[in-house]
Amino acid sequence: MPIVKFSREQEEALALKVQRYCSDEFDVDLGQFEAEFLLQFVVKQVEPEIYNHALEHCHKLAEQRLADLHDDLYQLEQTSAL
């Protein structure tokens, strides 16, 4: 099951970008179907890597936020006369 699901409008806009890129960089003219097919292939190939990278980034961010919370709670501690 794909992680990323584009709306029809998004997929058409991205396919148009693929068409332009292939035309500009490789002098290859792709039709709408070919561009969408290529887009789907590329997304399927890179999706797990991008997802895992984003997940790793979120994990690091959560760790930092937890460390910040720990510091904030430590600053709230009061000294005791005991």
C-alpha cells in the first residue's frame, strides 16, 4: 500500500513537471500517460527512503522536545531544607 497518495490534480501537475523536465533535460517528449507512469515508478522507488528519513527526523525532534521538557521540569524543582 502506498504511503503517499496524490489527488488527481496533484498527480496531473506533477506529471506535467515530469514532462517538462524530460523535454528540457533529455529532449524526450512524454505523453500524459507515460509521465504519470514514470512519476508513479519514481515515487514507488524512493517513497520508503523518504518516509524513513522523515520518520528519523521526527524521532530526533521528539527526543529533543523530551529533553527540553526534562530541563523545564528540572528547573521547577524546589530545594528542600531537609
